[in-house]
Amino acid sequence: MGFWDSVGNAAKGAIDTIERNNADAEELIGRYQREDDDFLKEKLRSGNYAQKIAATKLLKERGYGSN
């Protein structure tokens, strides 16, 4: 296996991880829509990557961070 094969495999792995995190975040957005702002702020502070993406999107929709 050559250098470029290794680079290609690493890139494919990174893309797969990003796609998986985005899918997880989209699912969480649906679940988190009913939660209050404090819940979302806590997920933003201490959640995993997908939880932070979902919380950020919902808080922005609610007007946070638009200043």
C-alpha cells in the first residue's frame, strides 16, 4: 500500500465520521426541539460532538448567538 492509498483511506474514514455525526445530530435535533434552553446549553457545554451540533443549531434558531 502506497502513501496515496493511505491518504485516501484516512480521508474516507474522516468523511464517514462526519456523515455519521451529521446524521446523529439531525436525529437529535428532532428530539431536542421540545427541550428548554437550559437543557440545550448544558448539551453545548458537556455533550458529545453530535449533541453539540444539535444544541448549537437549535439555540441559533431560538435567537442565541445572532449578535
